[in-house]
Amino acid sequence: MIYLDNAATTPVFPEVVTTISDTLTHQYGNPSAIYQIGKTAKRQLTNARQIIAKSLNVNPADVYFTSGATESNNWALSHLAKQSQGQGNHIVTTAIEHPSVHEVMQQLETIGFEVTYLEPDSEGTYTVDQFLSVSTQQTIGWSVMAVNNEVGSILPIEELAMAAKQQDYWIHVDSVQAIGHGIFDFGALPVTSFVGSAHKFNGPKGMGFLVFQSTDKKNALKPLLHGGGQESNQRSGTENLPYILGMATALELTNNYRKDRVSHDTELSEYLYQSLDQAEIDYHRNGPVDSSKLVDYIHSLWFPGQLASQLLIKADLNQIALSAGSACSAGSVQPSRILKAYYPNTPERWIQSIRISFGWDTTKEDVDALIQLLIKEL
């Protein structure tokens, strides 16, 4: 199988598998227990938090372990919105957010909040001026993703974070597709909160984190889950120590090899487009017009006249795993909400685009196999 869908999930590093297996077998103590194996587990939990905090350049006390970015996004946004009641009820976000943010915003609207969903500008980008122009006296915060999961666009997190701070807004960042790629130093930015999901950086599924670093007492974090008081009384439930240690191992490895990964992705990206051009394949890359505002590891391509659902089936029959900018089921295609935002006047683009996303083990030979499939099918 040629796997080209790393934006969906990534294969687990062998070292991570070893860490998880060893912990499950030998370090099964509950970190809350007061006897020796519990204390050992607690030390390992503390060490993992420190490793993750160092990798992210944040205070260990601001790191909370969760079941993944969906929980983290829900927790942070629901908390920030509700804690800000009385100060205002307006939130600004983008029309291209992941469902775990978009759906939270829609739920908040049902309980009295007003949400502005910003569309990309004519260049396919977002700017601080866009966010400021729609903000009002009722605005309490902004929520914006760092890297879009479908087209790979890079949003101006640094500028937005500084502007939000100047306006005294909280700002939440869905950083799932950016963690481990060295695009942003979130710990150096005045963002209120950001999230990560281990399975996006070669760690286990079902494990993630929330970094919440507000210094504003009125926005001090409150629990989403109540119970035994784990995670400094903020996220109850016995900690999943094997997967927490696995996530720490994965993030540490990812950071150690970041420069190599950046070079790898850049080389593959250049090779992909050279190969498409040499094969004279009719395609268009989705996203911002300026390619410098796109990552090298996620590529959304429009092939005019070719339904994405059909191309995915043909790819699968040829042992190539791809995904689309749309959800496919039972032979039907639901147009991509993200591509609708980028190309409101080109509906065929919504259902004729596929996503190619690279990982550590993606090779030029994998790209060659994809190109051969496209030559055959297009």
C-alpha cells in the first residue's frame, strides 16, 4: 500500500510502539495511587509533561492531557466563550475551520453567542485587517487554525495573536496540522490556547493535549469533565499513561528530526509538481495564490472533469491511499465546505479535488506511482 493520506493520520513510530508496550506491561500503576508503583507512574507522567512542554516551548503547568484535539478544541472554546459572558457575546473565526471548531461555534450560536465566519480574501488568504474589520464592541475572542487540514494553507497566527492581545481578546488556535513542523513557535506567541493530537505526529490515536496559558484571571481554565480531580483538578479521569508516554516519545522524535522532515517535504513537493508538469496533467492547486502561504506536506489538487470519488476508488484498487476535499459515502459526494469557501463560484472544484499528504516514509517512488495512475485515469 502506498500511503499518501498523512493529514488524516500517521503511522506510529516503532519507538512509540515500544514505549506503549513496555508501559502497558511493566508500568501499570495508577498515577494517583500512593504506593510505589503509583509513585513511579506519577514520576513518568510528570516527565512526559515536561518533555512535551519543552518540545512546545511552554510551561509544563499549562499542558493538559486529553483524548485528542476534538476534546481539546471543545474544552477550550466552550470554556472561553462561557467565561467571557458579561463582557460580550461575539466571536470571530474562519469559514475553513476543522469540524471540531466549526461545530462548537454552531452550538454556541444556539445559546446566544454571535459568530462571524470569515471567508478567504480574493487571494485565498486571511489578514489581521479582516478580523479587525468585523470585530465589534461585543467581540470577546478569535479562533483560527494554524494550518488548514484540507488545502494546507498557513494562516497568519503571529500577527493575529499580537492583534488579539492588543484588543484584549482571547485567541484559540487549532494547531493540529502544524505541530511538529516548525512553522510556528506557539510558546513564544501570546495565544490563549492551542491543541495537538498525537496521531498527527506519529503517535497513538485517542491521545492529545490542550495548552492553556491565559494570564487573565477572568478566563482561568475551568473543567469540562468532573470526577477524581486529575490534571490539577481540570480534567478528571485516570491518566492514560501508556499513550501519554507514547505521545511524548513521538513529539520528542518529531522535534529532533524536524529539519530533516522539512527538507524531505520540500524535496517531495517540488518533485510532485515537476512530475505533474512533465506528464502534462491538467491540474490546479487549491488554496492561496501565493504558494509560500502553503505547506509542503499537504496538497489539494483539482483535476477538472474527474470526480474525486471515482478517482479515490481507482487509487484504492491500485493500492494507493488518498483522500478528497469532500466526504464520500455510498457513491455520493458531499461538496467540501472548505473548497466552497475558497471557490464559491466554482462548484465543480468542490467535488473534483483530491488531497495528497506526505509523511516521513513517503518516497519519490510513491509519487511516481501516483503520477502513473493519474496518467492512466485522467
